[in-house]
Amino acid sequence: MSQHTLSADVSATQIPVGTVVTLPAGSAVFITQSLGGNVTVRTDQGLFRIAAEDAVAIAGYTADSPVAAGTPGTAADATDGFSEERVWEALRSCFDPEIPVNIVDLGLVYDLAVEPGPAGDHLVEVKMTLTAQGCGMGPVIAEDARKKIAALPSVAEARVHIVWDPVWNPRMISPAGRKALGIE
């Protein structure tokens, strides 16, 4: 965990309730996780998720690694075509701000449907769940996934729905996720 200071006021989402607050410039923050572009920080007031586009306000912070090639926001977007695998890659770049495993390997994505759009584009629909029904971060995680899918080439519309059936349990974590969490 590294300590940093905020160089400007920054919008942040309080974990786990999902309330958006403003962390004031000059606040000390400890980075606990920086995956998928977003940054989880601990302050005297608790845990917060700072969106990738606002992370520039964390003085001295630079992303550990660039976004994987071919995922939203990279130069590959302009030259690579659409594929279902690109959608899965985008979903693998989404993380629960408290767990260092992507939502696919956590077993949170239940269904992915791609339909042709009217103009040769694509309509993408995802059904996902959360590790706990009371988690206020669900809409934040779902919106992160939606934005990353929508940024893919020739996606006309992306929808991400949170569902509760079946109820998530740790057995749904992939072998890669289990390894990352040290539970296998």
C-alpha cells in the first residue's frame, strides 16, 4: 500500500455502499488496488473507488501497466474488428474494487448475448451478479462493464443487467481466480 495525496478535489464512490462523494484536494490516500484502470484507496473516512479518468488527481500515481491491447481505450480499437472474445476481454478488465480478480474469473458473469444491429453493428447484453446482494457497488461495477463494452468497435448498444439467480458462491470462481486469491 502506497500513500499519496490528492492534487485536486476528486469524485469517488464509497465502498461498499456506492455513495458518490468528493474527496478534497490535499487528502492523504493509500492505494489498496489499481486494476482495470480504476483505483481503490483507503482514507481516514474508509474505502473509496476512484474512476480511471479521475485517477490523475492522485499525485505521484501512475498506472502499473497500460490497459491490455485490444481492450477499450487503446489504439487497437481503431484497427481491430468486433468479436465476442473482445467483449470477454473487456469484461476481464472489470474488477470489484475490493477483490483483485476480474468479474469473469470471479464467476460473476452469467450470460453474454450478441445480436446483430440494424446497421451492421452489434447489440451486446450481459447478465451478471455480485458476490453479495446488499453490495452498493453493483451499479458501479455494471456501469464500468457497460462502458468498456460500449467502447468496442461497432457496438451500437451495451446493456448490463444485475441478476440474482443463481445466487453466487465461491465455487463459481475460476481456477485462475482461485489461484490469484490464494485459495487453491
